Amino acid sequence: MPIIENVSNYPRPPALEKCKGNVEIFITSTTKVECNNYYRVLETFHAPTIYISKNYFANNIIDYKNTKSSYCEWKGIASYINLINREENITIYNAGWYYKNPKEAYQEIKGYISLYPEKVRSCSINGEFVKSQDGGYYGGWITSRVKGPFKGDPKHPEII
């Protein structure tokens, strides 16, 4: 039986955990990203955020011309990406983000991308499909291994 993690026990500043396991992301019906190692960022009241090396993405699928950015007090300035499937003529705007120059404690995720599960067709970890974290801002991947409440949950507005 898997260990259930309560996100209220996740640390601040967030922990960075290197993981092995199968991650599958169906970006569209014909575009898939698959890897067997990734990073999880574990932050208090957040579902784990999954970071995958950009090397697992097919050539020309990542559009780095997106001008959106945001700031994380722990990791630094995040730059956003669009995903492009030229065969299906699909662009997914603000599909994920990455850190060009993460702060020292998070250098391991430089060159890694995190995607919003709700922006793509589906995401799974070790065969389990994930739910996206509510709120539209958070990029957490919710599986049966993690227990909330999570930031962004409209039933728990007190969690900010």
C-alpha cells in the first residue's frame, strides 16, 4: 500500500525531490511526452509540481517566445512556454513554465519544464492519471498519494 502524503506536512521553503518512475503526458491526441525520471517540488499546501527535462520533448514542440513570467520567492523568475503541435495546428498557450536561472537551492531544475495538467489532454505518473490543482494558477499534480486540502481549493479559501 502506498504511503499517503499530507501536503500540510510539506516544507517551506519547498523540498526538491529527484524521482524515478514513468511519467506520461498526452499533449494532444498525437503528441506524447514520456520519461522515467523527474523532479517533484513539495511545498506546504501545494500538490507536488512535476518537472521534466526539456530533452524529453520532441523538437519544435516548445515555443519559448511566450512573454509571460512570474516570480517565486523560492525558485526565482519563471518563464512560460506555449506548446505547438503543427500536425494538428494546435497551440496551447501558457501550458507550463521553467526557470532560466533558478535560485541556488533549485539549480537542479534548470532546463526542466513543468506543465499544467489542465492544459494538456492527460498526465499520469506510474499509470495513475492525475487531477490538476484548482485555482488556475497552481500547477500541482494530484494523485491518490497526496492528501489536501490544497491551495486554490474553493472549499478552503482560508489556505493562502
